[in-house]
Amino acid sequence: MTASIPTQDAAQATEGQDIVVKVILRGGYKETLALKSDTPLLRSLLGAVLERAQNTGRRSLFQIPVEAGRASLCFSSDDLVGVITEPPVYVRPNEQAPEAPEAAPMS
């Protein structure tokens, strides 16, 4: 899956900048990855979070090499809870995508 979303503000990042990405999965599992800002995997992870926020119903399978390629982390986008990026990476939906509804206050 690829999302047609810019992953960073033009003023914020340069092409190929190193990004530390913490993938948070259902059940509390976390994996830390080192990615370039222009990698398709980063775009796909952020796109999956955006699609879930917009309730599109799309599902993806992620298969990410870890431990220097000696193992792989496989999970469904349904299990992706969030992505923490350092430095910050902001998702800006493209103009064709419907706007996500405002979050309702928790009672």
C-alpha cells in the first residue's frame, strides 16, 4: 500500500533525512526502525494510520525486515496503533481525501 500523502513539511525535512520510527502495535508491542524520510515504508505506515483515522476500511499487510535482515516483523494494518517519529513527521492528507471527523471528547 502506498498513500499519496506528503510525509513532511517541505521546510522541515530534506530528502533522505534519517528518521527514527517507533511502530506501536496492538497489545503493546513496539519496534524501533531507522528509515530515510523518503522511504516507501514510512509513507505506508503513516498512510495506514491516516486510513484508519479516516475509517476507509482498507487493510494492508506489513512485512518489515528487522535485526539486520535476520528476522521479519509481519502484521496487519488493523494491529497498527500508532507511529512515533523523531524528528517529527506530520501527515497532511491530499486534497482528494475526505477530511477526518473531529475527535469527540471522551467522557
